Amino acid sequence: MSPRARPSRSPRPEEPVRQEDLRPLNLELVFRHILAAGQPISRTELAAATGLTRPTITRITEELLAGRLITETGLARNGRAGRPRVGLTLSASGPAGLGLDIRADGLAACVVDLGGTVRHLAFTPFRYAGRAAADVLAQLAGMTRAAVRAGAAQDLDVVTVTLAAPGPVRDGVVRSAPALGWRHVEAGALLHEALRPLDLPVMVDNEATLAALGELYAGDDSLGDFVYVSGGLGIGAGIVLDGRLMRGARGWSGELGHTVIEHDGLPCPCGARGCLQSYASLPAILGGEPAPAGLTPDVAVTSRAEAGDPATLAALDRAGTALGIGLANALNILDLDIVLLGGSFSLLASWLTGNVEAEIGRRVLTAAWAPVTVRPALLGPDAAVIGAALTSVDQVRRQPSAWLTGGPRARLPSVS
């Protein structure tokens, strides 16, 4: 008997737009035009572009100015004769995003303004061996307070704190981060508690996904389809298709480090065998040994490689081959033509890229007539922390009315 077809969903009936809904819709329309302009734009130009009346444009721009989402700056020149007009552009003060990152060499914190400009970036070396999750999050809480103060000194209000975690995340819980020894750690709740008395919303997301978002912002318009592969404590991937992050059904896509490279191969901290992480992560390249005192893992690897250490060079050779095999599997499924090496891989790219490209060329079916570009990420090891900070300002940019209604502590919709 053939399976029963699932009945199609009936389309929802159209509902008329109520008068009270017009205000946020028009406000977001005007704000999007200011965002897209890329340079100061006048009220007259906004009226022409949106079709709204001048009184409506005036009221909306006054709201945006009062909420410090935009500012008047210089003069807007529209190429026509006559007196130049006062221009409107994104504000350099007001709402800001704060990102945190747990990476192989330590902890990072970043503040970005509404335009995506980094206004504060801090890094603290940290060794995770034998440290409980609460210790890591307490250190991050201290860095958060310092970042909030640094932002306030520049007239910036932090909207949300977003933590980049090296593993799959759901509802603020890091489900698995074997390199940290974390399993079902309620990182969002623990960090929020550690931040008292600051009343800041806390979000948690996968670090490779956030890093891909950072690269998407940093890249040009041609960067619409790519895979960002992050190396450090583990190996993750952020996948962007048609300019949008691909998260999967449960938000756990991109666990490239736990794809199988060798059947019944080396044991992995996740409990399986033959995972890419066991061949190409920093701990694997270091041979399971801790980095020497005073050196972070990536610095230890680069220092040994630059000195021509045979064991390190051999480990990097194996890592590049394994990484190329893992990426080839992903590229054959996703049909992407750009690979960004991020995290610690961006620092090791000169030793990894050759083998990665060789395996992709050998294994990706389309590589013979549609070459795949492999290059270091633009933002290097800072991509995840910048991407984490950008999630907050991205929400303000998408829904400015939420900021204007709720103020600096508005509970914006979660992206994770």
C-alpha cells in the first residue's frame, strides 16, 4: 500500500493592515532606505524613494533621531542644482552589540556599533584544562562588564550579549563541546546569572555559525555562497547559501569536525572514531600535548612550523589532507565554490591550503571545470566574536521599532 500523502496546508487568509501597524512598517521602510543609501540621504530623497508624505517622513526621522538610530551629518547632495540638504545616516552612538568567544587560545570580547564598526576588542589568554564551565563563564562575565563600560564611554548602549560556543547550541544550552568537557551546559543562564546586577539579555550560538555571519558582513556583495570552516578547540563550519545562514532543522548544521575521515580511525572526544577533529584540530596537530607555558596552542604550532620542526610539519600535512577530504564531502553535497579558513586555520593557512586544494581538486566532481577558491577568512581569529556582536545590531537594524519601544533593554527576538 502506498504511503498516504500529507495534506497540504491551507493558505492563511489575508488580513487587512490595521492603522496601528502602519507606524512600525513605515518606520522600518524609512530606516531600510537610510541603511541602503550608504551615504547621507536627505528627507526629500526619502520621501521620493518611499512614496511617503513629507510630514510622515519628518515624524519618522524625528523618532529615529530621538532613539539615536540615525544622526544628521553634513550635507546630502543629490546631484541636482540648488541648496544642498541636511543628510541622515546611521548613528555612531546608541545601540550596540556585545560578542563573546571561547576559542583555542583564550577568551575574547567585542563591541560593535549600529554600522558594524568594531569599537572595543579585548582578548585574555585562558587554559581550559581542569577548569569548570562556571570558571570560564565567570571570566567572560568580567570581560563583559569591562566591554559595557568601554561602550558606555563612547555613548553606546549594549543591547544583547551573544556568546560564541564551540559546539551545537539550543535554547542557550551548549549540548556538546568535547574539547571543553562540556555536555548540556546551560551557558546562557549561567552567564546571565554571573552578570548580575547587569540586566542584559544573553544569547548563545555556535561559533562557526557566528563567524560566518561576521565574514558575510565583512565581505563584498559577491560573497553570497560559501562555507566557513573554523579550527581551534574543535572544527565547525558555518554555511551561507544565497546570502543566508543555513542552520538546519534544529540549528545544529555545520558539525564538520564530526564527519568521518577514516573508518574505525583515531578515537574522538565525542565517543566516535575517525572524526575529522581527531586529525585536524589544534590538539591533534600538537599530538595531544599541551602547548608550552606562555604559548597559546596556535602560536605553539606556528612557532614550531616556522622553525621547521619535522613532527609539526608532518602533523600539518596530515591535517591539511584530512581537512580537504572533509570539505570535499561537504562541497559535493552543497555545491559551493568558496571555502574560508577561519579561527586558528586562518593563521595556519600557508601550511594547510595546498593539501586542502589538492584533495578538493581530486574529490569534488565539479572542481575540474568550476574551481573552488580556498583562502583565509578576512577577519581571521576574530570572526566569531565580531559575528556574535553583530547579531545584536542586526536585530536592531531589522526591527528598529523594537528598540524605540523598549529602549536599551528591549528583549529583541533571539536569532538562535
